[in-house]
Amino acid sequence: MKNNKLLFKYFFLFLKFLSLFLFIFLIYKADWNSCFKELKTLNLINVIITIIVIYVGLILKSIRWKNILKTYQINEKSLYLIKIFLIGGFLGIITPGKVGDFGRVYYLKRHENWKKAFSSLIIDRANDLIILFIISFYGAINLKNKFPNDFNLKLEYKSIIVLIICLFLSLTLFMKFRDKLLAFYELIRRSSSFKNYLIQLIITLIAIIFLYSSFIIIAHNLNINIPAIDIFFIAIISGILNLLPITILGIGVREATLVFLLGLYGVNYNTAISFSLIIFSIQIITLLPGAYFFYKSPINLDEEKLLS
């Protein structure tokens, strides 16, 4: 068992180094004279609008979380939850698969039942994943219809073997944590109603539209002549891939995804790299308040001091 844990640890560590190498390789290939020309075209007003749009999306997500917490009889002030949400966003962006986002549980530890706090985050993340997967699925179909030669997927025996292995691993993990998972499921099932889940999904959809519209604003600023809806789909697909626990900060994966998908529309390599780095920089800027709040009130399991 210990050997398996070490194997997984080294495997994911290898993938992180691989994504870092990919990032360095992609950056090295770029013509930085062209990239700086692209960066100079960036309009400060557009950047400010983009940041505001992202904050609207984040605030909507914190409202959704407040709605989820209410179903567990956990009542917190909206401003306090926004602070926690920004901390979670900061921790999420610096950890693989955004697992750091679960640090939000710590700031709700004043509540006796930590399972309720934790399951609220499971529901919160599930809302995101459901909407992201639905949109990315439709976006992938849209791209396949527009570029059939670039998305000519064939289900060969190798693919079937990989799917079987993944299914086997999933079932093994489920059986291992079956009791705990069922306990969480029962807690989640009893906590809310269908109407509440529907409201959460609607809020999630609106929040995601705001968050990923930031890509459209910057793309327009860089004169990337692609239909806005296609840029939105590309942004969503990139976001889904960034959730994979194989990279920190999404570096490498984000750049490779955007270079490939934008390249299908004829966007040159340097513009795609510039676009990716600008988006990443803006995301970092929007989460700086979260970094500040975390600095002022870091996670310390030996202390009971919380955000004030």
C-alpha cells in the first residue's frame, strides 16, 4: 500500500515537471519581439473591465456557496464568505487540480460538524464541474464540426484498454472509500431540494459566463478575429484541462491548449502565447486580495484565530 502511494506521488511529480518543461519549451519557441508588440496593444480600460467581470463571477460563486451553506444551517456574513472564497481561489490557483480551494473548510472550522462544511465544498465544486463539462462537451462538438480533420477520434483497442484501466481504478477507489463516500452522499442528499440545486446551477452558469467572458474581452483587444462564442468554448475547454492535477498554476497545459485551439482558426503562435500569458496574469491579479487575506490569516491547525 505504501509503495502504491509512493508510485502515485512520483508519477504526479513527474507530470508536474513535464508540464513545467512544456511551458519552458513553448515560451522558448515564441518570438518575444512579436509578443511584446502584442502586449503593447493591450488597453488598460479593457484590462480593468476584464478584472471587474471576473470579480462579478467570483462574487456570484460566493453567493452560490452561501446558498449551499444555508441548507446546512451554517450562516455567515456575505463579506466574510467573499474573503474565504478569495483565499480559496488563491490557494486553488497555486495547487494542482485546484485542491487548495478546499482550504475554505479551515475558515469554517468554528462549526462543530466539519463534514457539513466539507460537503458544502463538494457540492460547490460539483456545480462548477457539471456546467463546465456540459459547455465543454458542446464546445468540443462545435470544434469537431468546424475542424473534422483535426478531431478525427478513433476508438482503437489501445483506447479501450486505457478506458478499462481507468474504470478499474475508479471502481477500486470507490470500494476503498465506499463507506465514507456513501456517508457524504447521504449528508448531501438530505441537505437540500431539487429547487435549490437548480438555483445553484443557474447561478453557476451565470458566474461562468462572466468569468470566461474575460477571454473574449482580451481576445478582442488583441484583434483575434474569432467568433465570441468560439472563444468562450475554447476558454471553457482550457479551463477543464487546467483542473487536471498534473500542473501547478496551469502552466504548460493552458499554453499548449490555447496554441492548438487558436491555431485551428489561423491565430499565429506568438499571439496565442501572448493571449495565454495575459489571461494568466489577470487571473493572478484578481486573486491578490485572496493572497493578502491568506497572509493576514494563514491556515494554522494549532490556532483557532479566524478572519476578522
